[in-house]
Amino acid sequence: MSRNLIFNLTIALTLKKPVKMGEYLINKIEKAIRDLNNGRFVLIYDDDNREGETDIVKASKFVKPSDIRTMRKEGGGLIFIMISYEIAEKLQLPFIADLFNKIEDLYPVLKHLNPYDIPYDTKSSFSLYINHRKTFTGITDNDRALTIKRFAELAENLINQEDSKKILHEFGKEFRSPGHVPICIASKNSLRERRGHTELSTSLLRIAGLTPIASGCEMMGDNGKALSKTEAKKYAQNNKIVFLEGNEIIEAWEKWLE
């Protein structure tokens, strides 16, 4: 898909069938696409019947130390990387729950820690926690920005390679685990299987013509709870950031697939 088509969602979404999306939603998605390609944040709210949380999200390859500071101060939740299932396969990154299942006979405590009772979902998307090898503790704004940006840059270069040994060598040469930046993996069938922030964010990046490697952080309120949808919308309006709900991304993603 050409850059012009990416920036003209009205055309991009009507390649095969007439679009039934409203003009307001098309305009929101178009702005989100422009902002993501220009290294800006978007806000993504999943669903009232799921986490009911808003994440502040941007394409990982654009992340700077000042962005980590923004996520840390304005978000307040966990700062993490979100990747597509295909990228995880290429890098041979496991879902942590699957890894627990494979080694629970060696470490019986893992049988008791498996995340089978998540109240809002049926599956955890978490994989490994990483640091770049050039970081010190790995937790500073500079360290986490380096880890996230280099992960995105390296993964983007490696996903088209076929030599698995070289991929693992290059990946291991730059990163170590455990670290301070968790990686979350989208489900194999993406939004058809799970509708979490990981799937929503990576799908939105695909629509934007970007490699599906995003960074995010949950938005917290001053009361210690997740920022309400109303508060998140107000924050988005005050900071001129696009606010998208999960069903809006799903609608655009389904049209993009047609």
C-alpha cells in the first residue's frame, strides 16, 4: 500500500467494497495514521466490558527518552512493548504462560502461578522482560527508550531474514533478559481471537503502514485507579491526541482486511 493510500483512508478502506464507516470515524482514523507516522501518541480504550482502561500508545521506532517520561508521568502504569504474533515467532519469543507450562515440573510453584484466572480475559499476552545490553540498570528514561527503540529497529530488520540462527544471534547480541521492559505478544489471529490493547495497537499500526511494534502505558488517575473513559477523553482533547475506542479500531481493521 503506497504512502498516499495510507494517508487517504477513505481510499484505502474502499479498495474492494463501499465503506459504511461514518465520516467522523474515518477522520479520526486518518488523523491517528498521520500522527503515528509522525511519531506522536494516540490513546486507545479497549472496552467497557473488558479492562475498561486507556493506554497511551506510539510506534516503538519513534520512542525517545522524553516519551518514556511522558508515559511515566502522564500514564503512570507499566511501560511495555507490543508486537504481532508473526514478529514473536520470528524472534522465537514465548508467551510467559506457555513457558511456565513447559517447565512447571522443574519448578512446581509455577503450577500455582499460572494466570488462568484473569478476570477480564482468557489469556495473558506477556512474554519476556528485556534490557538493551548498553543500558545500566535499564529503568531510566534513557535506558528504556534505548531498549524500546533498538528492539523496534532490530526486529524490523530481522523479520525479513530466513536464517533463524543469525536472527537469534543478532537479537541476543543486543538484548538480555530479565530486564525492565516487558514484551506483549498479540494473539495468532489478532483481533479475531483477542481484543486487548496489544491486538488493537498492532492492528492500528498495520493500518498505518507501520511495522506492528508499538509501545504503551496504562493511564492512571490521581485516585490510584485506572483513568476513566471520560477523563481519558478530556486528556486527549486537552493535549490534542486522538482518542480511539476498541470497537472503532476493529471496524477500521475489518475494512482494511477486505
